[in-house]
Amino acid sequence: MNTVLAHPDALWSVSIWAVLCLAAALLWWRKARSVVYVLLGAVAVAGLIRGLFDPPALLSFALLGLAAWLVLPARAKGARIAGHGLFVVVAFALGLHLMPGFNNPQLISDLRLTPDAAPMSLYLNFDKPLAGFWLLLCWPLLRRFGEGDGTRPVAASLAAGLIGALLAAALCLSLALALNAVAWAPKWPAFGALWALNNLLLVALTEEAMFRGYLQQALQRRWSEVRHGPIYATFVAALAFGLVHAGGGWRWVLMASLAGLFYGWAYRKGGLLGAVLAHFGLNLIHFTAFTYPMLA
């Protein structure tokens, strides 16, 4: 086991990461958009000073800015297509940690939460969340909340997220038990709160913004005249979500694809907030009640 949470550099990293989390939380309040930009600027400057970013990391910010400019409604169709293509390439490169200049701090390495678990690590990633920020700041077609009755959209989102999380946990974790991928292992480690904030505000938000708010929403619009078009869109986005988990083997592709169906349902009923809550809910149940990340 190796933990470095007490190291002075780690405290700086967590502090800068906390500013990024605050910016992510404020994304849901449209009137705070200017504050989000200020906070992102502060993260970039502080990250450069403390060595979390090298100057080449500014390329990612520049490319995302160019993509945002290209997809504006006033641009020609060809420019908008190029902007979306640029965003997708940069987003996946950020998600795979291929963009240069990011020195994501590793706060925990080779930690076994239970004796039979595979070792886990905890990184504070500053590159991957940028795709989620781009979508919430630059893509107006993304549904943030559930439609509900028009007066209580947040309530619809909360309900969709809770139902989606419980259904996903019941089926996906039952499947994981049957496939001998996890075992019953209730726990709450000392760094649980940090893990939860990171997973909710940066991991689940980014992945759901990409796969549900961007991919599924785009397919729903394209197939709006097709019978069962929204269902097809949900399945395609879920399969894409499963395939990005291929590094864990076929079991995780299967379980992630199944989970993606429930996240997609939560998005249709409760917008992005519903999908994020469903995603985080399943992850939280997995983390606290079962082997994490998997059996060794």
C-alpha cells in the first residue's frame, strides 16, 4: 500500500482539485458561468505554478476553445462539423490521458481495500474533466434536468437518478457476483469522502455528459422520426460506454453496457443530472458494499 495524502505537494494538489470540483458544482447554475470561467482560469494558473500542468497542456484549452467557436450556430455547416470532430478527438485523447502537459497527481497507489481485492489507485485527473466542462458550457442541446411538469425539473432528475441507481445496482452487481468479479465487502475507507466527491463531480459528470448528453442526445435528435429512435439511441450509447471499459475484460464491457442502459433511461427521464446521479449511485454502492475495484 502507498498513500501520499500527507505530502505537502499532495495538499496543494487536493486544494487545486477542490477548486475544480467547485467549478463543476457551479456548472449547474447558468448564472454562475462567468464564475466557472474564473475558477478554471485559477486552476490553470495554479496548476502551471505547482507543476500539475506543463505549458503544452495549454494546447488542450486552445483546441477546446477553437472547437467551441466552430460549433456556434452562426458558423457554416462545414465549420460546425469540423468543430464537433475536433471536440470528439480532443475529448477522447483527454479521457485516455494522451494530451501532453498534464501531470495528474496519484494520491493513492497499490491499496487493497479488502484482502481479496485487486489493488486500486486514486488519481486526481485534471485532463479528463475538461470534456465535461466543454459540454456543459458550450453545448446548449444538452438536457441538464428532467422535464417533469415544467415547474419541478430537479425533482424529476432526483427521482430518475435514484431509480436508475437502484435498478443498475440490483442487476449489474448481481451479475458481477454471478461472474465472480466482486464479493460482498462493506467498508468506508478514510479517503471515502475524497473518492466520492471526485467520482460525482468529475468522473460521473464527465462520462455522462459525453455518452448521454452528447452521444445519446445527438442520436435521439437524428432518429427523432424513427420508430423507437430514443431506445436505439440509448442502446448505442450504452454499448459505446461498455466498449471504453474493454481494458477490464469482457465482463466489465458487459456490466458497463448494462449499466449504460439504466444511465440512458435516467437521462431520458431526468436529464444529465439524473444520469450523473444514477452513475454515481451505482459506483457508490459498488465502492462501499462490494469488492472494489474487483476481486484479485
